[in-house]
Amino acid sequence: MTLYYYNWNDYLQQLHTYVGEQQRKIDDLEQRVLALENDKKQHTVVEKLEYNFDQLKIERLDGTLHIGLSPEELSSMDSTALQIPPRRNEPNSLEARDPILQQLHTYVNKELPNRIQQLSKEYQVPIDDNFEKEILTDIRTQLSGRLAYYRKEQTPEHSLYPVISQEIDHSLQQFFIRELEKGDSNNET
């Protein structure tokens, strides 16, 4: 619809009113965007990756591995129970004499760093040295507990090392898959 203005003052007044309305709409949209951004920052969702009870579980996004906790056990624990202090370098005398535990520690110390780097490349999820050390430390602190769990479940002794090492590997793969998916969803936004 074309309007013809005979008076420039009327035209300028209508144009000024229209520009003012557009500015109010822009201001309103900017406020809504800021509110959405603030709301997104305040509501950080920590997602959990859960699977079978007898497998490792990655609970925190920073890479901490909680080996063998079921969702029921995890929900019944208070948050301070999950804060595992670093172990001393020297294992207690019973652990030092346990050949399977020694074999698991050798696996974690010698083979797992290469496996972490391999998974990092495979899933294109960068892992720095400090983060890798943190993951390895978390795994080391839980080895004796996992070994005790499988012994309690009467798993044959000859199966303990393969079961636990496969459990660790599976958990690491699941962690990298989750990190890749998290990275993909961040790239989409």
C-alpha cells in the first residue's frame, strides 16, 4: 500500500514513530537473548553416563572414573564420599603381594596411557597430560575395590585381570564417545 504524504512533517513524524517501534523491538529481543544466555549459564546440566552394574561408570565430566558404582549406590552416597584422596605411592602389604593387583597396576601404568592417547586420536577428543594423569590416578585408586568386588562375586581368579582390564577399556571408550557427543552438540549451537 503506497501512501502519499502532502506534508513533510507528517511523513517525518510517522517515520520517527516507526523507527522508534523498531528500536523497542530490537531492545526487547536483545534483552530476551541476554536472559536466555544467562539462563543457560546458570543451569549447567551434568549428564551421567551409566551402564551395567558390573562395568565402570564415568560420572563426572572432568574425567573421574568411578569403577563399579551402581546408580543406586551412587545416589545413596553423599557427595563427599566420591572425593577420593590420592593414594600414597606405596601400596599396603596385602596389595603388594597380590599378583593380580600388581598386574592391573602394570596395565594402568604401562599400557593405559597409550590406550588413552589412541582413543583421544580415534574420537578426536584432545586430552592433555594433566587430564590423562588424573584419569590414571582415579583408575589406580579403584583397582583394589574392583578386584575385591569380583572376588566377592566369586569370579574365577584366572578371569579377574581380563574382566577388570576390559571394564576399564570399555569405560574409557564410553567416556570418549560421550565427550565427542558433547563436543558435537556444542558445535551445533
